Amino acid sequence: MSDSFDAIVIGAGQSGPPLAERMSREGWRVAVIERSRVGGTCVNTGCIPTKALVASAHAAWVVREAARWGVRATEASGVDLAAVMARKDRISGKSRQNVEAWLRGMANVELVRGHARFIDPHTLEVDGRRLRADRFFINVGGRPAQPGVEGLDSVPWLTNASIMRLTELPRHLVVVGGSYIGLEFAQMFRRFGSAVTVVQRGPQLVPREDPDVAEALRALLEEEGIAIRTGAECVRLAPAAGASGGDRDGPGRLGLPAGPSPSGDGVSADAQAGDIAVHVDCQRGDPVLRASHVLVATGRRPNTDDLGLEQAGVQLDDRGNIVVNDQLVSSVPHIWALGDCNGRGAFTHTSWNDFEVVAANLFDRESRGVGDRLVTYALYTDPPLARIGMSEREVRASGRPALIGTRPMTRVGRAVEKGEDKGFIKILVDRETQAILGASILGVDGDEAIHSLLDVTVARRPWTEVMKGVRIHPTVSELLPTVLQSLQPLPPPSP
């Protein structure tokens, strides 16, 4: 005997709960199935807890750098990592409680705990209970992956989730992966007091970004004492001399005291027994780093391999993503996929937009698709990198006639006044249509300022619309019209 519903949502991440609420308001009977914690990656191991840690790291940096603002910090100041993590847990926990209370308060919605598996295209089994529905919405998210790293079975290592359970500082943290997740953790733990080395497989940090953006990020991280090793085509972990192996993603030697900054080759001067040897195949630098802790941040994979999707006939791509069309419908017409598991976006805001697209098509008689979505995201180093649209490299590859405007943050009054003037603004527009093609803001408050460009771009209005408003002074946003006034033809690439 099966329990019947109008719709079943698998996963209570960012798009599942709001979609359940909308279906509830339409009078549908809905089951939301969650095998772990509601809220998904964002609430539990992603945006909310990591940005709480970024805020604590920023506070530590301000105290350490207080003299630049004419402020004398006490010699007793320091970081209590256990207190930092407890603050993070309170913030994340409160958000999770709010999401669960929201779900439990919805009319006609049942929150079902357990792991869901399809047994046929219209039936799921959850811990022995059978649930049947007319429509299914899969919102199961993703988890860390470790491509290109050998020796993971021989030593303890950390993921983006387990590193947030540390309560004492690593002495020397080696971050394998120089992209968005890796760089955020590298900077925050350096600011907390750990020696930090970033190992990046390719020649450039954040390879998705333009070279000038990547180089600026590298410079500001190195200025804070983070060692950067690029060109590490082969990375292998092994017990260092005198060390013993450990469990996969195990706790290792949690709570080693903070040590000095790493030397130029990234090797901590006070190496200890029990450390991890990180073998790095780079053109320059010592081929072996010695770490107290290793964070592996080399990628993510969708949580689609244990849902019984083959029983429902749902097609996956070669990376395990559920194949969907522009309206997020899978190969089975009554099954949708939203969020990280569909390969059409890997952010909280794209997952939320997935909900909006599905709801608009189901209930609002609109024709919306994710293909119309403007690329937009931020990297939350400090200062943050905010991006919309095309990169300079993509604009060049497109062959479109383009104009470019730039301005260093040293010429942005708000940044100078705040004493945080690293980075720059870059805007690209189409010379013929006057459309904004893309923009990057690496700088203080850039993640907020870029939205005025985003709104004009989404509205398909020319860049001249940005010039019409009277902007508040002093802000970062007030300089965007100035950057646009300085537009010049995009020069040929440097040899």
C-alpha cells in the first residue's frame, strides 16, 4: 500500500522548500523527503556557515591591522577557533531551524525523514515506506569530489564540511585546489593564524576567471602570507616521516597549535611527527610539502548515484548530473531536477531561480527557462570578487566588437576611506548594441555594487541607463558610471 501525493520533493535544499510552499498554496498534497539536515549545502556546509567564518576572519584581520586606521590593538588579542566555530554553528543552526519550522508549518505538506529510492517511475521507497506521486522534483544537491589527488586512503584529510568542525588551529594547512572554495578557506585560516599553502593543479588560480583577476587575487593572498604553488599537475598525499596513516576524511590530529608563516616553499619550519607529506609535481619549488592538515577542495559531484534513478528511467550525463531541458524537466516528463544535481548552476541563487522557473511554468502560465539566466556569482575572499555575464576572455573569443572600462580600487573613495583598496573594476560592453556584456568587481562591497549592472543587463537595456540615476556618495556603486564614461576599444590581447 502506497501513500499518494500530488507531488514529492526529494531534498530540502534551496529550491525544494519554496517550491513545496507554492504547491501547498495551490492546494497540492506534497511530501518533502530529507535524509539529513534541511537547508541543503547553503545552510549547513556552504554559504551561511562559511560566510560567518569569513566575517570572523575579517574581524581578526582588522584587529591585527588596526594600526592602519590609527587604532591601537591590545597585545592580548587573538583568535579562539572554538568560539569562532560555535558562532558559526549558532548562525547555521538557527537558519536550519527556521527552514524546518517553515516546512512543518505548510498546509498539506509532510516532511518525511529518510533516504528515497525510486522503485518505478511513480513510486519511491523511504526506509520501507512507499510513496507514490504524479510529479517528482529532485533537489538533492552535491558533495565534495577529489579528482586528481592520489593517496587519499593513506592519510587523514579534510573537506569543506569537516574543516568547519575544527576547534583548534592547524599549524600548517595545505589547501589542494586553488578555486573558489579553496581560496576562501585558505584566506580565513591564514587570518585565524595558521600557516597556509595553496596547491593548484593548473598554471592559474581560479581558472574560470581572466588572468588579470587571477593575478590580482594571487597578489593579495600572497601579501597576507599565503604560499601559492601552481602548475601542480600531480598531487599525492602520504604519511610524512614518522607519521602513521589515517581514515579517509578522518579527524586526524585536530587542534595542533598555530605555527609561523610558511617559508617560500610552503614548508612549515616547525614540522612534527604525524604530519602529511604533500607531493607536488610543479616546475618550481620543493617537490614535497609537509602539512599538519590537508583540505582537498578540487571539485564537487551530484548526489544522484543512490536514488534508483535507473528504475525511473531518468537520464544522467557523464558527470552524474540529471539531464534536463530549459524548463528543468528530465528525460521523464513528470520528473524535474533543481539545484546542484542538474548541472545548470552550482550556487544557492541559481537553485532558488530554478524554483522560480519551475513555479512560473507550472502555475503562472509563463514560459521561463534557465537558458535566459545571466551568469552571476561571487568569490568571498576579502575583498570579494563579483562577476556577471561574460569574462574578457569570453568576449574576445566571441569576436564581438567590444569596449572596456577599468578603474583600480585605489581610485574609489569608499575603498580608500575604509582602508581596503585592493582590486579593480572592469566592465565590458558591446560597441554596437551598447549592451553590457560582463563585469568583474574585485574589491570591497563589489558583491553589492555589481547588482546595479546586473539589473540593467537582465532588463536588456543599454549601458547608458546606468548613467541616469543619482547615486549615493560615498559608495563603490557611484563609480560605475565613471568607469563606463572611460570606455575604450578592447585592445588586442597581450602576446
